[in-house]
Amino acid sequence: MFVNKILIVDIKRNALDDGPGIRTLVFFKGCPLSCVWCQNPEARSPFKEISFNVNLCSECKACLEVCNQKAINFSYKFRVDRSKCNLCGNCVEICPNSALKFVGQEYSIRELLKILLQDRVFYKNSGGGVTLSGGEPLYHIDYVGELVKELKREEIHICIETCGYYNRDKFYELVLPFTDLIYFDLKIYKPKLHAQHCKVSNERILANFEDLIKNKSIEILPRIPIIPGITDSNENLSKLANYLKMLEIKRIKLLPYNPLWLSKSAMIGIKPLYDYSDWLDNNNKERIKSFFSNFEFDDF
Ligand code: SF4
Ligand code: SF4
């Protein structure tokens, strides 16, 4: 069903990662997976949320005065009791330090296009364009289909970052003809383990990936997020490497673990199920890289 407006978490202009050249990244809100290590937890739910940043709060208590729901609690570690909050926005409006904010702002396609086309001269001069990320952009496949059609009419290069859990028929009909590059995430090879850590089995994801590879109509870069204790086991890395080799993939991207997401989780009032808080050490990086010696990838 087509919806005219979609919640967007963030729009980042002048980005140099996530595709070639200078790009604008759009982070959609909502994802069909729920990976325990999700690096953008604020983009997981498709609904508007309230976030609280303790580092910006001066404890003036103005928010306490205006909350009719009694959802603000200074002795509660996440500050806002989301089960009572009705998202009225009074506290967001009154907070002098922007410590309280809404996550997710609605954009129509026309509103989004207006922003995305502002930097077209930079895209053109740098070989860049627009990258749709999230959350999962293809969770909103009808909206994204319209958006990429309009962007392609303007000759904008389009990259989509996907978890691969999409409706294939709709993807081929609405999205693929207007897209230039896909970053396709492969996390865990075994379906049961995938379901355990990401909420859904990966059968649909692998089937979509294989079909897209056979289709040969578009550039695809498989990405493997390195998550300590989950995706980085010898067994998982070896199975993923064999799988990609079997599909004659030449180039991949390894995404190093970034523990900074943990503070983002606290801001939206979620206690994470996984809480590894270190960066990858060099020995571990070398071990991980050794599984992919037959592939091209950027060092990390
Ligand atoms: S959004 Fe409204 S209900 Fe929710 S915490 Fe703020 S003032 Fe209270
Ligand atoms: S209004 Fe803002 S700065 Fe003041 S106590 Fe509430 S969250 Fe903190």
C-alpha cells in the first residue's frame, strides 16, 4: 500500500562513505529484522519515538512541569517512561537544551526530493549521489520505488543499503530498474542462528541475494558486519566466505564493530540484549581478514 509520508530518522549531506563520491544519506525508520547489535537502534521501530540525552540535560526540570502523563521520572535511568508517554511533545518543545527530542520526522516524496536535489552539482562533480539506508529502506518499498523513480528522472546515482529481507517481486518491479548499486548485508550463514540473533531466519535474504547475483543487472557489494562473539566466529566467517566464493563474488566489504551504538540505545530507553563495548583488536582483525584472502576488500 502506498503511503504519502514516511518517517525519516536523519538526512546526512556531504557524506563520503556509503557509496562513491559525495552523497546524501537518508536513514529510513523501521526494519523487519531486530539484530541484537543493531548499530542504529533508533531506526529499528517504524514508529515515532522520544529520545533523551543525559549529557545535554541541565536538570532544570521544565519537562517535569509540562508532562501531563507523569511520564518524566528523574529517578528512572532512561528518564522517560515510554509506557506512559503519549508523544504529546510538550517536553520536547520546552527543553532549553534539546536533551529531549523526537526520533523520526515525516517527509513526503516531494519534501525529500527537494532536499536531495540541493546537492546535485556536488554529486555530478564527484561521481556521487544519494544512498538510502536505515533501518531498512525496502521496508517502505512502495514509497522508495516512487522516490528512486523520481531521482533517476533527475539522473541521480542511487545506492541502496539493505538487509535483504524484501519482497522480491516488488523490488524488481519498483526499485531495481532505477537503482545503480546495492550494498547487501550478510550477517550469519546458519538460518537458526540468524533467527536467534536477528529475529528472522535468513532463508529469504539468501534467496534474494542469490537471485540478484544471477540477475547480473546491477552492481552489488556484499557487506559482512563483524560482531564479536556472534558473526565473527571461525565457523560463520568460513561458511560466508565459501558461500560468496561459490557465487563467484570478487569484492566484499567488512564492516568493523562500533560499540558507540550502546549510548544510542539508552537514549531511546532500551536496555540492549547484547552489550559488547570494546573495539576490535588487531589480532582479531588479522584472523577475520584471513578468511577472505581470496576477495578484494578495503582494509579496516
Ligand atoms: S512527549 Fe508528552 S507525554 Fe511524553 S514525556 Fe514528553 S511531555 Fe510527557
Ligand atoms: S527540560 Fe531538558 S534540560 Fe531541563 S530537565 Fe528536562 S530534559 Fe533536562
